[in-house]
Amino acid sequence: MLDRAVSSLDDSINAELERAQVRDATHFAYPIYLRAMTTRRKNLKATIIALSEGLAPVDQAKNGLFVPVHAQQLVPDFNGTNLGRSPNPG
């Protein structure tokens, strides 16, 4: 769904660039509408990346590659019972 929004923005930006007299985004006369659409496209792409990275653990869990926190190895305490999690190596 977000990919379609990015594609639509690309089309709109390209169409607007054809009509624009100034194509340099750093120029003071560059259309504000183009700046806004370009920023929106950039933000949507960042959102897509963030969401796909956030969903990676879910996909890994489905494939059996993800180890949930509660399944980590427990460290025995002095009495020989498993009470604490093993320390993270990082």
C-alpha cells in the first residue's frame, strides 16, 4: 500500500517537474509543491524501511529463527535453581 503511494508521488513529481520552470531544488524559485512531495516521498520510503525492519523479527519467528526472550538459557543461582537469565554478550 505504501509502495503505491510512493509510486503515485513519483508520477506526480515527474509530471510537476515537466511543468516547472526551475528544476534545481536548491533554487529559491523551485516550486514549494515539489519540495513538499519530495519530502513526503522520502518520509514514506523511510517508513517502509522502518516497518520492514520491524517486521523482520516476526518473519524470523514464523521461520523458527527467532529466539524469544523467555526461551533464553537460564543461569543457575548458588542453590542450583535457574532464576536468572544469562548475561547478554554485548
